[in-house]
Amino acid sequence: METYYKPEDLPKFSKMSEGSPELWKKFSDWYGAVFQAGALSEREKALIALAVAHAVQCPYCIDAYTQESLSKGADLEQMTEAVHVASAIRGGASMVHGVQMKNVNSKLTM
Amino acid sequence: MEVRHKSMKAFGESLANANEQLKIINNESNLPHFDEKYELVGEGELHASNIEIMQVNVGKMCNQVCKHCHVDAGPDRKEIMTKETMQICIDILKQTDIPTVDLTGGAPELNPNFKWFVDEIKKLDRHVIVRSNLTILKESGFQDLPKFMANHKCEIVSSLPFYKKTFTDKQRGDGVFDKSISAIKNLNELGFGKEGSGLILNFVYNPVGAFLPPSQEGLENDYKRELFNTHGVVFNNLYTITNMPISRFLDYLVQSGNYESYMQKLVDSFNPSAATNVMCKFTISVGWDGQLFDCDFNQMLEMNMDHGAPDHIKDFDMKKIENRRIVTAQHCYGCTAGAGSSCGGATA
Ligand code: SF4
Ligand code: SF4
């Protein structure tokens, strides 16, 4: 295997049904329902998905949800802000754990 | 992609030629032919029914040179409908009860007989749609047109590919968004787009790239909110339109390496309920020189009405036009993908 991630693998996603069609059906019905317009619009949901895709650093999802965000009416500005939100939470999550570091530090030092 | 200042035709580019475009779109051997796919609709071959709209392309000249333009319009295009050809259209309207005339181009306002034509159509009490690019209404010599269109109760349909400057100017040229907003303000002042005024102003969204349009309703809400909050302007409806893989958009698809995946996307998104309402079923399209087509896209591909229907308005015969078989090619997938696409927006 020369690389783990290949673009041509993305359309094979539905092959995950092989082995457990019932679970796949439940997953895909739920997945489809999640992205339908509700209290949040389809565009807002696509942008959240794009941000999460960056947080979990999934190349498949980044590709898919960049396309999806565009086709749900988002533009580069909105997508870039979504990536900043993901990055801020990732960075913030590291930073806020500094509190743990400080707790340990104050316990151990005079 | 560079901003264009002239049409592809002016530069002698090969895709300015309809045959070269057809060679590309009909040569995709691993995609099913549109006619085969259309059979899924369950109505047999694609045929027209009652004619509700006469769409007249009054010329290919335009003050803009948008990157995606399916007409390959621009300031250099000289094809303009004559008054004589317009008169034949009027005569046809007199003989028939076609309720709506949809004027397109290029910028239809650039035809020197635009006002005369609208006047004559209105005398016959038909509804007139003007596909105005908005910026032309700010050019000197054209600033009286909003008033003229208000007096004649024309419905205005205008491209505004996004509610922000970036995407709009990318597709339509630098400064187009600001100029469009200024024209919309003038139109709003006259009542266009305002509820209860009876003056309709609709916008058209089309994707600024190789992707399909979002849901019409959701995007209309975004447009209404953003355009009102940011610019204080209002409009009636938003139509979402899919970019057809022809002319300058085809050129973009090929140059950007998106052609194959875009066609695949259109085919994969084929929607039978969008396909039952394709606009060629109730539209006839008249070219600047009087030739007849099933739609404006076929017009640009030089695919005239056929299968026993006349190919020029001088031979107009409603009996042969209603129920005619439509001339199709692979670009037709652009009308049937997702929620569908027509000059009046989504069809499903
Ligand atoms: S305004 Fe319309 S006709 Fe003119 S170049 Fe743009 S898309 Fe083409
Ligand atoms: S491209 Fe024209 S002929 Fe083909 S489906 Fe669309 S409207 Fe009909």
C-alpha cells in the first residue's frame, strides 16, 4: 500500500454495507436524516461537518464537505471561518489543559 | 481563471464553435445517453406540450463577459435581432395565445428596438419577462429603462450569483456586484421586488464553479436576509439554476480538469421528477435571426427544432410545434440534476 488515502476510495464508502447490511442501513438512514434542514439549515450543517472534518483531520470528509458546503450555498469566506472555528477549539482545548499543568505545578512546587 | 473582456468567438477559440462543443459533450462513452435515462420518467421520448412561453433571444451583444455565459456573449458580438424578425414574432403572438414572452440575450436592452418590441407585445396584453443583467441599467443611455419597464409591468429576472461581492465579481467581472446593488436600489424605489406593488424582481443564483446549486428555498432565505441586512434591498423569488456544460462554462470545466467529474455528477443526480418539468416542454426559443429551437441552450449548440417541427419562425405552425419531439444531447442532464433547473429555477 503506497498511500493510505486515495481519492478513488471515497466512492467505495457504501461498500461498508458488506458484512453488516442492517447496521449500514441504520447508519445511512440516520446520517441522511442528520443533514436534512431542521433547526439548522443544510448550509450550516455542511459547514459544521467541514469544521469537524478538519478537527478529526479526515481527508475524505474535507474533500466531501468542501464540495457539500459549496453546493449548499457557502462560499470560501464562510468555509475559512468554519476551519478557524475548528482550529480555535483544537488550540483552545490544548490551552485550557494548561490549567491541569498549573494544578500539578502548584501542588508540586513551593 | 482570467477575467474575460471579449467573447471566445472574438479570439477564434475552438469552443466558440457549436460542433466542437457537441464533440466533447456527446463523446463521453461511459455515460448513458440522455434519452435512455429520460425513459426512467415513464413518458417515452421527451415531447413538448402546451406552449406557455416564447423566449426570444434578441441578440448576443452584452456589456458583460461573464465566465460561465452559455451564450458566449460580450461587447464584441454583433448578432442582433432586426425589427422585421421582431415583427414576425409579434404576428405569431397575434395568431396564438402564448401568454408570456421572455426576452433574453446577451443584454436584451442593447437591441436598438427593445422598447418598440416590449411596447408591441404589451399591446397584445402578454406578460413580458426581461432577463436583465442589472449593470446595463446603470449605463448611460439606459438609465430610463427601469421606469420604462415599470410602466410596462415587465417582470425582471436578473442574475446575482451570490449575495456577496466575492463570488459575484469572480463570475461576472470586477465591480459587477456593487453596480448590481445600485441598480437593485433604483428598481426597489420604483416598487420592483416590493410586496403588493405588482412589480416583480426575481434573482437567479448559479454556482460559481463545478458544483450543483443548493436548495432554492433555503438559499432564498439566505439571500433575502443578507441582501436586506447588508444593503437594504428586497426582491421576490430566487431561482437556482445549474450551469450547463456548454460554451464558456464547458471551456472552464475542460480547462480546470473538472469536466468529467461534473458530467458524472449531473448524470448521478438525474431526478425523474425534475425531468418531467423540463422547460422545453412548454417553451419555444427564437434565435436572433428567427431560427427556432427547443430552448436557449439548444440554440447556442445550433440544434434547431426538428422531428417535423419548423426550424424558422417564417414557417411557424403551432400544430407542428405543440407535442413536437425535443432535440436532446448530453447537456440536457444539466436540466434534470438534483432539484432540476430551468429559466424559472428548480423544477422538482
Ligand atoms: S450578463 Fe448574461 S448574457 Fe451577458 S455575459 Fe453575463 S451571462 Fe452572458
Ligand atoms: S437542455 Fe433544452 S432540450 Fe435539453 S432538457 Fe434542457 S430545456 Fe430541454
